[in-house]
Amino acid sequence: MNRNLGATSLRRKSRPEDPMKSYDSLPQPLRHWLSQATLPWSPTSARRLWKKFSAKGLTTQEALLALSAAEARMLARDRSGLPG
């Protein structure tokens, strides 16, 4: 059973914390982005990148664009690993 993660060649990780509590603690713009994301991001991964982009001084909009770019890179890597 893939637990609603879809077919992907990317590695999955187990998370010990409550994912809904972690999701609810995220900033609203990040929660909205996650709700529209193509890949099943964990709240922990999304928060880590959000903090990284914020520490670099990016605005909210720039951070969201950077997240989209990171997701695009992951999708490209995933597609290249699929047979056929």
C-alpha cells in the first residue's frame, strides 16, 4: 500500500511527529503552497526550506517561488529515474 503517495521513484522517509500538528503550525502561505504542491511534502521538509529561504532574506513570494523551483528539480529527478 502506498498510503496516497502515488507512484514515485523518490525515497520515502518515516516521520515520528504528528504530521497534522506539524502542518497546522506552518505559516499560512506555506500551508497554502503545500495544499497545491504536486509532490507529497512533509511539513518538516517544507519548514526547513522555508526557514532557509527566510534566513537568506527572501520575501514570502520569493520563498514560494524557490519552493516551486525545488519541487520542479525533484520532479525532474523523479522522472529521470523511471523506466521507459
